Amino acid sequence: MKIARFFAYLTVLIVLFLFLPGASPQKAYTSSNIRTISVCLLNDKESPVNESIFRKILVSVSREYEKNAGIRFKAGTVAVFSGNTGILPVNYERYLKYVCRLTDEVRIIFTSESMEFPRPDGKTEELVAHTDEDTAVIIMYNVGNYARALDWGGNPFLETVLKHEIAHLFGVDHTEDKNSFMYPQANLSLGRWTSEAERVIKINKIREWIK
Ligand SMILES: [Zn+2]
């Protein structure tokens, strides 16, 4: 009888161990596997943006990238962009190469200018951001206007857009899933991370761009 009770007890213990949560490895990153990327922050000379707005966006986006993909973005050079944000792609050699430091790997231009482009149906559409994946140049348009706007998930609009553009730098494609910040119009998405975005970013985590 005593033995039978012992086995019953043992069975409960084994079952408990089998279903114990937390057995799978945690998704946390340590300083040894985090990639830190220095970002050159460029403020448009013609239509500048309040610097505190774009510094805040970068901090929030960096926090998410660190948590989900082990990549941190820190503000490097902060400079004035004196090129034309309406002519794409931006002339990198002329306006960016010698303005940012060589240690900066990604360049983000912030402008209060809005950007419209013609659609095939003859109407015009507003371009919220543009990314050149080869030189790692991102332009964020109409920033002053969107500073308080939210995406459909209630997240800051500009953060969702920047998350989207940075993901392009790591080779993530668009998706029709409106939950994802990789929906073509990121500002109309719920701004969420998806396993697909995480997967592709992690594969290309050590990617380098033209300097
Ligand atoms: Zn896109």
C-alpha cells in the first residue's frame, strides 16, 4: 500500500515536470549577440523637423528591434541634409557620404516636406517614406505632421513606418497581412511583429551596406 502511494506521487511529479512552463529557451538577447548599428540622423535643411521627435522615434524603434531581433540602433552623427528629398534616390556620394561618419551604417533623413507620387489611375498618393536598400538611406516625409498620428493598432505612426523601412534594409518583403508592419502601407497596419519578419531579419542580421 505504501509503495502504491509512492508510485502515485511519483507519477504526479513526473507529469508536473513534463508540463512545467519555461523549459524552452528564453528569447532574450545578451550583449554578446546584440548587433549595435550607428545611425546618421539627418535633418532636412529646407523643411527641418524638431530633433526631439526623431530622437524619440529612434529610441522606441531600437527597443523593439533589440527585443525581437537582437539589433540596437544608436544615434551617431546628427547633421543637416542639404540635398533634395524630392529627387530619388538621394545622391549619396554628394550629400551623405562625407556628412555622416564612416562608423554610421544607416542614414535616416527627416523632412517636414510631403511627397506625392502619381498612381497608375492618374490620382496621386502620398509617400510616407522611401528606402534605398543598397546605401541604407531612409527618408521619412512629413514628419512634423505625423508626429502625433497613430497606426491602426494605436502605435505611433512614425515608429511603425520606421520599423517597416528598417526591415526592408534586412531584406523583409511586403505582406498582405494587415497585422504586420510589413503591410505595404505600414501606417494602415496594426504595426505588429510577425514570426516571418523576425525570421528574415535574423538571417540577414550581419548584413552590411555601402559605405
Ligand atoms: Zn515597404
